[in-house]
Amino acid sequence: MARSGKASFLSDFKAFINKGNVVDLAVAVIIGGAFGKVVDAVVSLVMTTALEPALKAANVDSINAWPAGAVIVALINFLVIAFVVFLIVRAIESMKRQEEAKAADAGPDPQAELAAAANRLAEALDKRGL
């Protein structure tokens, strides 16, 4: 009896994993984590380079050594990542709108017209009693 419960659990787990959204989400989290690390490194480099004279005057090696330096870097990271995600979403929405416009310009769907004609024919035959 325990075996059927285990088999049911495994089959449920397999069905859960095989859903497209779960796999897509896992890939997005992994890529997002890697992207976050890259953005963190770039922001730290740029901030350190841009503020190098001020950092030398304050005898500080990096911006993270400031009392609120880590918070400043985290906020800049957030803004950069949010901006990049905004650009990606905007591009995807633009592509979807272009596809919808092409579909609308293509004219009526032949399958939909055929189905409507078949329905009209069936109604006409029903009215005549055939």
C-alpha cells in the first residue's frame, strides 16, 4: 500500500515538473541570479571608478566600505536590473503587438469561415427537415 502512495507521489511530482511554467521559472531564476551577480560587479566597478577621487580623499578602498555603501550599491543594482527587465518586457510586448497586427491584416481565418459556413448549412438543412 505504501508503494502505491509512493508511486502516486512520484507521478504527481513528475507531472508538476513537466509543466512548462515550472521549468521556465527555474531557468529564469538561475539566469536572473547570474545576471544579478554581473550587474553587481559592473555597478561596483563603475561606482568605484567614478568615485575614485572621493574614495581616496576619504581613505576608503571601495564604496562598500562606506556606512551605507552596500545599501547604495544594492539600490543601484535594483534600478539597473529593473530597467533591463522593463526593456525586455517592452520589447516582448512590442513583438506581440506586431504579430497581432499582422494577424489582423491577414484577413479572416479560413478555418473560421469554413466552420461558420458548415454551421449555416446545418441550420438550413435543419429548417428544411433534411
